[in-house]
Amino acid sequence: MTNHYSRMVYASKATFKPFKAGDSIDKDVKDILTTARRENKKNNLVGALYYGNGCFFQCLEGNQQDIDQLYAKLEKDPRHHELKVLSLEPVEQRSFSSWEMKYATIDREVRAFLRTHQMGKFNPYRFSPEMTAELVGLLQQADENAGEFHEPTARQPENRGVSMTVFWLTNIISIIATAIITLWLVQA
Ligand SMILES: Cc1cc2nc3c(=O)[nH]c(=O)nc-3n(C[C@H](O)[C@H](O)[C@H](O)COP(=O)(O)O)c2cc1C
């Protein structure tokens, strides 16, 4: 028997106020992702979430029955409202297979996408089916690091550690070399 998957995309409006503390991710969104990742793993669902301008744009892939069950829960979740299904289609394969729920921090790409479509603010309720498909494509392409909670720059300290080691090693080698040359010159 072939395995049939569906892909559902919906939009909704967050009911909580955006909270921006530095560069970190919104606490409410973080909680949603933690639950989504835990539950989707159990329910064999995968997908991606984008959050911008107080709106969610979520793509869910899995068996239709599992998607329906989750959608029933989503409709009752007080953290968002005005859910609107933007697309529902059968797919051969799940494109987010390594993500229980990928969080796409693709604000720059979305801004360019909105410009192309002459849309001022991120408003998925006004997306055409083509725009919905295009944004799903952007979510699929999004950098893998974007799915983590931390910023992509979080690896910097590790890199700095490596360059400091190289710096000190170079210094020590040149000191030893200078000492050897000086000793050799003195003896000569
Ligand atoms: C925008 C948004 C996206 C969500 N995405 C998921 C998801 O992908 N998977 C999931 O299990 N729950 C998701 N949730 C949370 C569900 O609405 C629900 O709280 C969760 O499945 C636990 O439900 P339960 O306690 O009735 O089992 C999301 C909630 C919001 C507001």
C-alpha cells in the first residue's frame, strides 16, 4: 500500500502581544514550538512555522487524519484565532522530514517576497494560492540553522576560541624560534 501524505497550510492571528527581548525568540512562540516538536514527533507530523506581523503561517505535513486531529486542537488554542486554511493538497513525500516543526527566521526573504508581490505588510490572509506555494518554497529552503532557538551567530564563541588558540600557538612558535636563533647567533 502506498503511503499518502497531505500538506496543509493555514494562517492565523496571534492573540498575544509581540514581546521582543533583544534578538531572542518570542516566549509564546518558543512554548508553541516546544509543544509542537514534542507532539508532532509522537503523531508523525512534520512542518514549518513562520511568525510575522502578529500572524502565523504554518505548513503541516503528514497523514490527513493526523492533520485533522491537530487542526481540531489548533482551532481551540486560545493563543491564536481566525484560522484560515490556505491550501490542502496530497504530497508524495514530506518535504520537512527532518523537522517536527521548523521555525523559519526568514524575515529578510519574506520582505523581498512581499516587495515582489507589492504587499506592504505580512498578511497571509490576502495570499493567492501561488503566493502560498511560493512561501512554502521559502520555508523549505530556509537555512537549517534557522530552526534552532538560538541565533545563527551563536557559534561565534566557539570560532573565537579556535582563532585564539591559533593566535597563541603562532606566538609561542615565534618566541621559541627567536630564542633558538638568538642562542645560535650568540654561540657562533
Ligand atoms: C500557531 C500555533 C501552532 C501550533 N503548532 C502545533 C503543532 O505543530 N503541533 C502540535 O502538536 N501542537 C501545535 N500547537 C499547539 C496546539 O494548539 C495544542 O496546544 C497542542 O497540540 C497540545 O494539545 P493537547 O494538550 O490538547 O494535547 C500550536 C499552537 C499554535 C498557537
